[in-house]
Amino acid sequence: MSEGKPTLQHLNNSQSQVILWLLEELGVDYNLNLFERETSGANKNRAPESLKKTHPLGKSPQLLTPEGRVIIERAAIAKHLIEKYDTAGKFKLNSDDRENDVIREEELISFGGASLAPILMIQMVFKFVRDGSPFFVRPFVGGISAMVNKAFLSKEADAMMKYLDNGMEGKTYFLNTQNPTRVDFLMLWYMDLGMIAESSDLSTYPNIKSWYDRCKARDAWKRSLEKGNGYEIDMKM
Ligand SMILES: N[C@@H](CCC(=O)N[C@@H](CS)C(=O)NCC(=O)O)C(=O)O
């Protein structure tokens, strides 16, 4: 029964994992519906059709609220969950510098989704096209992908990662809080996307690397892995 509880429509090996992490951090009672990526055919690696029953885009995460609303997009889901269920304010912004924090929060969330993610997505597509192409054209495809990476993508990704790394100097979490806030939940996915895309080596960015390890060492993250249905970041197409 889903009555009174939010329900997460969760897909294996997907960014929905960070929402599962947030639900575990909040300690809220929730239902978890597990969906598996297709393993063969024309839709290999895509979400199953059944995810379209609750939202036309058929992507994950989707949060079904007890009131009957379907929320998509990690940023919106995280906002809703924290506003509704974080009654103690554990994952909210610092109250002493709220004005600055609100702007910085918005800036980082937009930066992740609108600046960093597109570069990482292109790198990921290049990697999958290279690895998935027949062996006789692979060196050619690999050559083009290496060229674009060298000329543009790697420099962009590196500049953005350095920017994030500098901003994390001396901080435990992005907004200088004791616990992760929405920015941390959302940003963690981009770091894993970077790994899937083989974008860069995180240890080149020591502050980000420490933050990343800190997030993944949290009990709630570990519980989210136990409850989910797999989270591989060395994905192959
Ligand atoms: N911008 C959305 C992205 C959702 C999304 O693209 N989810 C992927 C998983 S990483 C998905 O469901 N992919 C399966 C498919 O497109 O078939 C968010 O932040 O929630």
C-alpha cells in the first residue's frame, strides 16, 4: 500500500540513486518500486516501458506523493522531500547566512545541470559510440573522439572541476554545512557521471575527492546501495 508514504520509481544504475540516498538520510517511510534497464534489443540500457505508466517521459527518478502527484527531476524531488520531511532542518541551509547560501545553492544546482552535465554527457556518448563500434572502425571513431576531447571537452571539464574544487576548499559539504544539502545530493551524481564518461580522475581534484569519499562513506549512502537494485559506474553499452 502506498497510502501516506511517498513512492520512489527507481531505476538501476541511474541518477535515482541519489534520491534513494536522500530518502535514507531523511529516515522517512517510503515505498520503493524497483525497475531494471533493458538488457537486450533496440532499447538495451533504456528504462523499461512500464516507467511510462506513471510519467510520459518514462525516466527515473519519479516521486509519487501520497497526494497523487508525480514529481520528476532530481532537483525538484530533492526540494520537495527536504521541505516536507526534514522537520529538524538537518539538510537545510545555514540560517546565519541564508541569503548568500540561497544564491550559491541555485548557482551550483544550475551549474551542475546546465554547464557540467552537458559536457560530461557528450564525453559519455563519445565513449559509448567508440566502445560500441565495430572493431574495424573503432580506431577511427576513437581518434575523432580523442580529438574533440583534447580540443574542447577535456579542457572545459577540467576548468569546471577545478572551479568546484576551489569552492570546496576547507568545507565539509558544498554550502559549508555539517550535513549534505540539496547541492551535495545532486552534485554527487555528476561526479559519478564523470566516472561513467571517463572524463577525469577525481584524485586530480583533492577537495572534491575528499567530499566525494565523505558522501559515499555515509551510512545512508551505504543503505541506499543495499536497498537499490544495482549502481554500476563502470557501465558499458
Ligand atoms: N533530468 C532528470 C534526468 C532523468 C533521467 O534522464 N534519468 C535516466 C537515468 S540516469 C533515465 O531514466 N534513463 C532511462 C531512459 O532514458 O530510457 C533528473 O534530474 O531527474
